[in-house]
Amino acid sequence: MKQRLQVCLNGRRGGADGAGVPLSPAALAESAAEAVAAGATEIHVHPRTPCGRESLSPRVVGPTLEAIRARVRVPVGVTTGAWAEPDPALRLERVRSWSVRPDFASVNWHEPGAAELAGELLAMGVGVEAGIWSGTDGAARFAVSPLGPSVLRVLAEVTDPDPVTAEESARALLTELGAAHGRPVLLHGEEGGTWPVLRLAGRLGLATRIGLEDTLLLPDGEPALTNARLVTEGLAQYDRSLP
């Protein structure tokens, strides 16, 4: 069975991180199409205003989703990170106002208002990725959440950027998660920990992700100029790690 590889197109990066980071709906759609052609089976995106600010406004989320869906036929998900809208009540209001809805949305379980937001998304028919970050109480909160069995998957995010210790951090996070309410787990790292954690996901047979949100570098330290290049290398690294 083909393992799912999600591509994370841009994240919190901006123009200062390089011309290859897509920000506008058109650029995100083009990057998504290239990544899917390279083998990505899902899209994760952080919609931006014309000035480059992350936003959960329906006037920003809708056009971004429509542009990407015009180019690809794979599930498309968005962030609901608190940095895009710090006020939990306003964040919930923004999400409720979405007229164009994503296939799924990531909800960081350690953030204020996470349970209410996840419940609203599920009621709207939007899949929920339970974002469980290492170094937070997200795993403990998720373990006792009645919503746990209903989420689409667990997004296990290893925030340790050290390539030497990231795998150890990933294993510790997976131990914290335990059975994870029986939901599938997508394991990924960031920055220097991206590639070690991706290879660990391959060895464990877990889904993973890659993209300019997580790293700007290829495994050899060379700049990764496009998401498609990261997907190509990510699949190669993943397949070589399979047991």
C-alpha cells in the first residue's frame, strides 16, 4: 500500500526565506501541482493575505483553497495555528465563517481553545489533524480528550531541530502518545530534525510530510529551491528507510 506523503508548502516562512517559498494563491497552486506531480498525496498550506500575513479569514482561506483545487485533486488542509489568530473566540468565529472549507485542518492541542475549535471543525464536516508538539502538554491533553477517536489523524510534530537528538525526541513523543485513540499518526520533524525524523517514520511505517515549511535544505545541506524537489528527495529517503 502506498504510504501517504503530505507536502507542507509554506508554513510560517516568508519572502526573506527565499523566492521559492510560495505565498500568493497562484504561487501556492503552482507549487502544489508540482509537488503532487512529484508524488505528494496531500497538501498542507498556510493561507496569506496580499501583504503576506497569515490569516484565517474566509476572504483569504477561500481563494487559496479554490486556486489549489483548480490544479490538484488531492486533499487540501490548512493551519489553525494560534499565531494566525491569537484570540480563541475570534479564531473560532473565523473558522465558522468559512464558506469554502478545507478537507482537513490542523489543530494544535496545546493551544488555548483547541478542543472547542476541533469540535466545531468536526461538526462542519472538516477533518481534524490533532497537532501534538513535542515539548508541550499536547499529548497529555489529547489522551483524555473525548474527541480523540473522531480526529482524522495525529500530527506528531517533533520540534527538536537538532539532527543528533531529533530521533530520540521523536521516539519520546510517540511513547507519550501511546495508542493515540487508535488514530493514524503522521510523524514529522523540522529544521535540522526534518530528515532524521522522516527516515524514522519510514522505518516505523508511519505517514510523514516534507516541504518548505519544515526545511529549506536537502539532506546534503544544499538549498531546496522548491517543494517538488523536497518531495522527490523525501520519497527517496522514505523508501530507503522502509523495513
